[in-house]
Amino acid sequence: MTVTIVGAQLGDEGKGGVVDLFGDATDVVVRYQGGDNAGHTVVAGGEEYKLSLVPSGVVRGKTGVLGNGCVINPETLFEEVDALRERGLDPDVRLAKRAHVILPFHRELDGAEEAAKADSDSEIGTTGRGIGPTYEDKIGRRGVRVGDLLNEDALRDRLEYLVEAKRAIYEDVYGFDASETDGAFDIDAIHEQCLAYADRIRDEDLAVNAGDYLADRIADGDNVMLEGAQGTSLDIDHGNFPYVTSSNPTAGYAATGSGLGPTTVGQGEIVGIIKAYLSRVGSGPMPTELDGDQAEYIREEGGEYGTVTGRPRRVGWLDMPMLRHAARANGFTGIAINHLDVLAELDEVNVGHAYERDGERIHTLPATTEAWRDCDPVMKSFDGWSAFDPAVVADAGYSALPDNAQAYVEYVEAELDTPAYVLGVGPGREESIVRQNPFE
Ligand code: IMP
């Protein structure tokens, strides 16, 4: 069967930890979108692993597949694989031949467009990893795929057209000088680099026809975890455009981006991952945003600094219209609520229960960012809960969670009409209350 893990908010909800929590029941972990813009931290056996591309399940010896919906920077991939090997692991990673490849000029173009937008304060605040430009080349039918790396002549033809087109944009549209980059627009250098990637992909037998590979594994009785990156409000279709990433984290894409059919994904579980408050990296509206001491407190308690960029994250109260939107767009069968420990010791914990806009009360997200910006949150307040020992609570189960924290959890469950399978009460995978294993 499959279990799909989706971020319900703006990324960084603790998806990697939940994937890891059910790692024992999982045979294959698949990423179906995004690239090395993601950041997951997995704590296992007292060791902390920070990964941005390789699926977190490989830390536990599972097969990790980067599906066709991903964009893959081979540099990052090999760095992460090598780093895991240096720490004594033997990562089993497979790449979809249909996945697109991030090349050096994609990163340059990401930076160039952000710089151009900065003049009008309209930059997205991207991670600078070349994600958007690579997806542009995919949709523009001119990108390079993993399968193309393995065909020297086809690769050269692709690059001849692609690199020249991109150089023209870099220079003529953005006004930069391609010769001042570190060979990012040099066809010969890129070709040679790609051939070196291809050698390693061949030597290590990394490339697969991912849809067939996964269907075979499922037919053999294996359990597959589909791991979304980022979150629903960063989805190119369902997020707050244009302050979004260039792919679809929502559950529908778990099928398209892996090569499994929607019926296969839909027969499984779809678990929405929620942080007990809200954080955001990058620009865009955030009606429940906090500032001052309260923001500082939550940022420090929650370690709210970007895994990929190290940027301090913006923080706010839980936003229920955002979660109702996510529950519908993804069809959650269960949820996990993480970081309940971070909110301990606050006198009161607030949530944005609804929005008010032009005198009207609304309970889900408006479709445009401009309308969202106009929304005032209608807050609801909960009594705070005192600090608790995560290990003791995780061991003793839900009834050991302070009553006020239980009231908070039950409010979210009722509003989303979805049961909480997991409650995160600390950073380690053992520091979770598991009420339901989605694979069982
Ligand atoms: P990009 O994906 O690098 O193009 O960035 C687009 C937007 O998505 C920016 O606001 C990023 O900060 C945000 N973003 C991308 N990946 C993540 C993530 O893994 N966690 C949180 N925000 C992310």
C-alpha cells in the first residue's frame, strides 16, 4: 500500500520526522516533487541528519526514489550520498529517468530573476537552488532529463539549444554577463560535467523507470511512502501565487510525480503534517504572523531557522482557514500535529479561527494573494499548558499530554474532521505519540 505525506502549511512542518517515524513499516520512500529546496532533519540513534534532496527514509536503510516530478541537482545528490557514506550508511537511491536535471545556469537565472524583482520589492524569497527555472524548462519542453544524461548525442543537442536560449535571457533580459559566472553558461563545460554525472549514474545503477519500478515493488507487497516536500500553501496551483514554489506538493501530484496511478495513491492513506503554529520562509501574506517577543520566543524554542538557507523563519499562530483549504485540496485521511512542546509554557495559545474581509467572515483561503492580504484573522484563544517531559508523554500516550494541549488537538481534529494519528512532542522520532500507524 501507499502512504502519502503532505505538508498542510508553508513547509517545515516536520514531514521528514513523520516519514521517519513510520520508516520501519516502509520499504520505499519516494519524493514526487521539488528538489534541493527542501530541507528535512531526521534524528536517528542520537545522530542528526540534514538532507535536502535524498529522501529521508534512506537513513533507515530504505530505498529512496526521486520520482519524475522532482528536479534533481546531481551535485547535491552526490554530495548527500557521499556524506551519508562517510557516516557509515549505505544509501540506496534511485532516480527517475523522467526527472529533470538542475544545471548550473538554472541557479544563476533564479538569482537573476530575484534580483530583478527586488527593484520593485516583489521577490519571492526563493531558496536560490534553481528550482523555478528548471521547472520552466520542463514545461517549456526544452529541459534535460536524467535519461538524457545517459545519451551523449541527445544530451549535446539539448544543451546546444537550451544553454544558448538561457544565456540570451540572462544577458539580454536581466543584463548580466554570462562570462562572469563560473562557467554556468559554457556548453562544453556543462556537457563534460553531465557526462561525468552519467558515468556515476551508470556505475551505481541509479536510473530507473520509476513508475514501473514502484508498481513492481507494490506488486511484490512492499509498502511505499510518498513524501511531499514544501507545503500546500506553497503549491503552484493551490498556494498563494506567486509566493509559491514551482511544483505541486499537494497529494494529487503524488500520482503524477511518481508514475503511480491516482487509484493506487487514493487507496492508501494521505496524512497531512501540521506544525502546531505557523512558520514561513520567504515573502507573502501571513495573516496570523507574530512579531516582537512572542515571535522571538517561538522562533528560539522551535529552532525556526531554514534548514537549507539558515534564514530566520517568520512565525505566527496556527491558521485554520489555511488548514481547512489543505484538508480539502489533499483529502487528508489523517493528520500529524508537530511541535506541541514548543508552545508549552505560554500563558495562552491563539489560533486564527477564521478571517474577516470586507465585513464578511470566511473559513477557508481566498483564491488570490491580494484578497488574502486583505484578510484580518478572527482569533480564538486557548489556555496554555505547562512544560512536560517528551519522553514520558510519548511513552505514556495521549492521556499523559496536558489537558489544555489535548483541548487544542481536539479543536484541530474537529475543525478538519480528521483524526490526529501522530502528535509530535519533541524533536526525536521517539518523542511522538502514535495513535494510529497509517500502514496498519
Ligand atoms: P523555491 O522553491 O526555491 O523556488 O522557493 C519558492 C518559495 O518556496 C520561497 O518562499 C521559499 O522560501 C519556499 N520554499 C521552498 N522550499 C521550501 C521548504 O522546504 N520549506 C519552506 N519553504 C520553502
